Amino acid sequence: MSAAPEVVFLPGDGIGPEVMGPAQEAIDAAVRGAYGGTRQLRWREALAGQAAFSRTGSPLPPETVDAIRAAGVALKGPLTTPVGGGLRSLNVALRQALDLYACVRPVRYFEGVPSPVRHPERLNVVVFRENTEDVYAGYEWREGTPEALRVIHFLNREMGAAIAEDSGVGIKPMSVTGSKRLVRLALRYALAHGRRSVTLVHKGNIMKFTEGAFREWGYEVAAREFAEKTVTEAEVANGGAPPGTVLVNDRIADAMFQEILLRPERYDVLALSNLNGDYISDALAAQVGGLGLAPGANLGDRCAVFEATHGTAPDIAGRGLANPGSLILSGALMLGHLGWPEAAQRLEEALARVLGTRRFTADLAAAAPGAETLTTAAFGRTVAAEAA
């Protein structure tokens, strides 16, 4: 790895540019503090979202995709898909263009952060969400259109379905390839990081050949590729894996929402299809302080894009209220991905110290009487000072 790798950054829309600057300041400080100036990041800006659409007529210019592909790594603020941009979702388009098939979101509690649950410290999980299939890559037809009627008539006549003609219809693809490579990555992560279990989360009791197949394919990967390193609940009496192995189990999605509230300490790594992963990762983040402290990594075999997991929040843009914590923590994930674990740890520990002394941005301070409220920029400077 180069001592000065290029990192593409996409400031994003709304509060995106407002949180990007403080995040970069904190990331650079952690790198300097960890390596004494012998390493540094070379930041290269690229356009996407509303700014790109205004300047080029495209919300995702080919030059931006090419820049990320060449660098191999990017840090991204939240993006808005412009009306008339020709894309259903800009984030989905970017993931598909670069084949970023795994959305990885670690969720943990930082001491001092206000939480709506009694024991947020019991939660420490890593979510692996399939990122390129399911309804996000699905096909839909509006009710009453010739296309919808054609699909409905075919399904009713040829496939024995009984769909009302005034229905909107959609198709959700979930493949063997997409599901297995996601679970494979989750298992590799669990084994490499000493995690205890990988839980396959699905709705296979209802959607047996998509969600249910995701479950089956996940178990197949474990049995065929990780046989000596994994066990299932059926193979162990008390649900615990022997030392050096990972327990592979599964839970139905709706039951899993209850589990993360009642017994979060029982779960370690979650592997989910796209839609289920979207729902549950936000629910998990809410338990430990919200999306303002939720990092995210979009990983492929050749590229990685690290991102703020919250939205553009245009209603608070420019007011110094936004929380750069999500992007700072995503920066820590990025540093780890670059092979700079010392800087990654330094950055995360700096953020933890700031939060532990109850110095918050407005979103967290509103639920923490007596806390010190910092602006977006001041929060970034404070973390940077701790990391330096």
C-alpha cells in the first residue's frame, strides 16, 4: 500500500459538504498522529448528485465512476437523486456500476451517548447487507398500465396466479451468486475478527424461493467452503460454538427485530438480503444514538466506497447542526480497509473520548440535558484535536 494513496471524495448534497470537511480534518489528524507525517491521504474531489446534475446534466458522470474505479476507494457524503435524472436511486446506481455487493455497517455503543433503550452497551453487531439485488434491482409496473396488465395476464394464464387486474406488480431478483458472495464475505469477516456467530436473516417462511433460498444458499456456503470453521445450532447442544469456530444460524426477519431489542448480546454478525438489511441496520443504529453515528462501507472485489448512512437533511443544511460522526466513523473503516489500523483505531478512540465527555452536535444534545452542544465544524475540530 502506498504511503500516500489517492482517495476520491464526493461531498454530496444538503448537509453533505458540511460534514465532509470536518470528517476529512479528523481523518487527516488521525493519520498524522498515528504515523508522524510519514503517511498521508491524497484527496481528489469528484462530482455526484445535485451538483453534478447542475454542471453536467448527469447526477453520476462517467468520470466520477472512473475516478473511483481507478483509485479503488472513496468517501461519500449523502446524495440526492435529482428529479429528471433518469435514475431511480443514485446510491443504488453507484453500487451497481462498481459492483459494490456488500454494505457493511458496524453498530456499537459509545459511552455517554443518549439512547432510547436501557442497555445499549449490550449491542455490538456488524451488518452485512446484500447491496445489488432484491427490490432495489427489481422491476415494477404501475397499476393500469399496458405493461402491468400484460404481466398480470401472463401470470394468471400461464402460471396459475390470481392477481387482481387493478394491481401494481413487481419482481424481486435474488441470485445464488449474489447471496453466496455476501454470506461468504460475512463468514470471512467473522473468522478474521474473532466474531462468535453469523446469523442469516430472512423472510423465508413466506417468500420461500427468494428469502428462503437466501437462507439455504447461506448454509451451503458455510458447509462447503467453511466446514472446518463453522457449526450450526443443530450441531451444538447449547448454541455456543467451540473455540476457533463460528456458529451459523438463522432468524426470521420480523422475529429478529424483537431479538435485537430483547437479546442483542446473542448476535454478532448479521447477513441479510437487501431490503431486510436496510430496515434492520437503521433500527440497530437507533438503539445506539441514531444514524448520525452509523458508519457504512460499500465493498466489492475491486472498489470500496465509505459513506455517511444518513440522508441529505436539506432542512438543516448550512446551520451547523449536522452530525459528522457517521462520516468520521466511515473514515475509520476506510483507514482500516487501506491497511492503516493504527490510524483507524486512533480516530475511533478520539471520537469515543469526545462523546464520553458529553460534547455533542445538536441531534444528540437535544436528548442529553447538560451536554455541551457543538456546531458541525467545532465537533470535527474537537475530534481532530483528540486524534492528533
